[in-house]
Amino acid sequence: MGATGLATPYLTLAAILFCIGLYGALSKKNAVIVLLSIELMLNSVNLNLVAFSKYGVKPGLTGQMFSLFNITVAAAEAAVGIAILIALYRNKGTTDVNEMDSMKR
């Protein structure tokens, strides 16, 4: 079994997680669920980066370093997203993404 055969279960799991996150981000109306779905997609990308870093053609630490950077960006995105969501909830009284259209005026 080659290097790609060892990475196949990880890549399959990452693809499933990304599809679940994409479905949640596109179909749900609750902003908290949308943010969680985006985090799920970012984590599936991290899983891909680590799998390719470990089992790729030229193994190294590059994918793991990118993964750590991605985790840092995801944490910052979650903090800013929750802060914006709390501000919108205080103004609108709902977390429904269809009601958050204040920039359309």
C-alpha cells in the first residue's frame, strides 16, 4: 500500500466533515449553527493538511505549520464572529440570518 493509500481514510473523513459543514453553512438559518459549520469546514482542511504532511509524496512539517496557522485564524474568526453575533442579537433580538439585513438600507 502506497503513501496515498494510508491517507485515504483521513481524506475521506475530511471530505465528509467538509460536506457536513458546507450543508450546515448553506442551509441553516441560525447564525450560531452557521459559525459552527464554518469551523467544521476549517477543521476538515486542517485534517487534510496534516494527512498530506504525514503521508504525502514528500513528508515534512509544512502542512502541520499551515494547520497551526489555520487554527489561529479560525480562533480569531470565531471570536470576531461571536462578538458580531452578540451585537446583532442585542439590536435585532434574533439569531436568524435572514433578519440580519441592516447593511441593505
